[in-house]
Amino acid sequence: MDIQSVLPPSLLAERLESLAYLYKRADSAVDAFVAASGVSCPFGCGSCCEGFVPDILPVEAAYLAAYLAAADRPKAYEAAAGRLGVRSYPDGRQGCPLYRTDTPYHCGVYEARPLICRMFAFSATRDKLSMTAFSVCRLGSSRNGARGARGEALIDAFGAEPPVMGDYGSELAGIEPESAGRRMPLPEALAEAASRVMFLIGIRDDNPLDSGPDVRPPLPNAS
């Protein structure tokens, strides 16, 4: 995403550029681990999106909102109006509102997906003693059949150490420190962020504030 083509010069635009760089490095780390380990998800799975609504930070939500503003303006206005709720399934599961059923890749915002979605099945955790541990998703596979390992055994089991979610999460929190403690479910965070992003887009001369659909609630008739 070309952030400068979406947002006017602003502190938020600068922070989204920093976030884009973090995402790029996280993707590279995951790709390197996948290449070394052969860890993979089943093609077209999507289970993690169908039963999970991620909690994300406001800066991640703003990145999603900017992406939607560039790729799907009506959906960006829909998000700003708070009309993107969780996706419910007959078995009671609730999943991401940006999940798509018309493609085997499922994610409707893949290029802008949050950090947890980028690293979910391909990153390690650290315990209180800083020991790194990794387990393959129950639906996933690895090249040599390994299912999990800790510490020094990781390289023997998988051929490389996986990236650590917490390390990238700490960097993420540092991009917008004042909101680092405000994780929210994606639909709520996106509604708030989309309003912020659409306002900034609206102050451009070529994107007047009244260029979008009317998303205000109807006013009651006077009696």
C-alpha cells in the first residue's frame, strides 16, 4: 500500500509507514522460517479466521482502514459507520468480519492484515525464563513431521528458529506508544480507526468531506 497516496502528510501517515516496515520484516522472517522448516497450513483452510476475532492496536486498525479506503471505499465507509460486525456461524463460532468465502485465500485484506494474522501459525513464544517454544498448528504440517520443540532443540527439529511474536509485538507497541494499551476486537478498533482515516482523507482538496455516502442514523420525525 502506498500510504502517501492515501493519506495527507500527518503523524498517522508516518506511523503507518513505520508499521508497513515492521510488517515487511515480519513477513520476511516468517518466509525464512517456512522455507527452512517446511511448516505449512492446509490449502484453503481458514479455520483460524472462522473461529477467532483478533484484538488489535489502533495503529493496526488505521492501517486496515487506509487499505480499505484505497481498495474498497464503500467498505471503508461501512467500517466507519460501525457496520462491520463479527461473522457468526451456525455452530456458534464467531470470526473475523473481513473473512471471505469466495476465495480459498479467505482474507479480504491480506496485504494489510494485522501482525497476529501474519505470524499466528509460524511464530514462537517465550516463557518467563526467555525459553523459546514453537508448536505446529494442529491442522498444519512440517517437512520432517516435527510437531514442537523448545530452546536449542528448535533448530534440530525445524532447521531454524521461528520468529518470536513477542519481539515484533514490542516493536508494534512502540510505533504509537500512547495507544499501546488499547487493544480492541477488530470490528471495534476498525470502526474507530476508519472514522479517523476517512476524516484525514476528507481534508484533501481532491477528496471533499461530503464525497462519501450518508452514514448518519435517520433522525426521528417531529411529532
